[in-house]
Amino acid sequence: MFSNNYVINKSQKAFLRKLYLAHLLDEEQHNLLSLQKLTLMPRRTLQDALAAFVDIGIEVDFIQQGQRHNEGYYRISTWGPISSAWVNSHFEQIKQHIEMVSESDMTR
């Protein structure tokens, strides 16, 4: 899956994006704004990816902090069938593939 000549299709890109974001949420407390700054992904892309975690068995909770509805952070409650250890050990490769795909999207 991670050879340099491997072409990633749209559904594979979405899957890798979910793994990438899940890893980030598992490592630190993030909200949409901090994820947006860190990943440079559009807000809507992040919202869609977080909402679609359930499609691959990852459960995420929003932990409310403060009175405003957007004050808080996301937390992975379970990775489901996904091995968080595998994602952790392949994180840099996942990140590189997401960045390569994003760059190729911009040149189209």
C-alpha cells in the first residue's frame, strides 16, 4: 500500500485521512480549529471525516469544555477493528501519502 508508485483512489484517500486524523486525536486534544491549523485541511473536510469515523469502526466523542458549543476537544473512545499500534507505526507513511495526494489535487 505504501510504495511510491502506488496510485491512491478517492476512497483510499478518505480512509487514510481518517487514520491520520484519528492518530492526531489520539495523541493530543484537538478541536476543529487546531486540526485545521495543523493539517491545513478545509473545515468541511475535517467535519466530514470525523463524522465518517463510524464507517470504519472508530468512535469519537466531543468533550465539552465551557459554555459555547465549540469549546472542547475530540477524543477517540475506541479504535474498533483498526489497530492504533499499526497506525502509529505507519503514521509518517500515511501522512506522506495524504500530502502527495493533496499536492496532486492542487495541480489539476
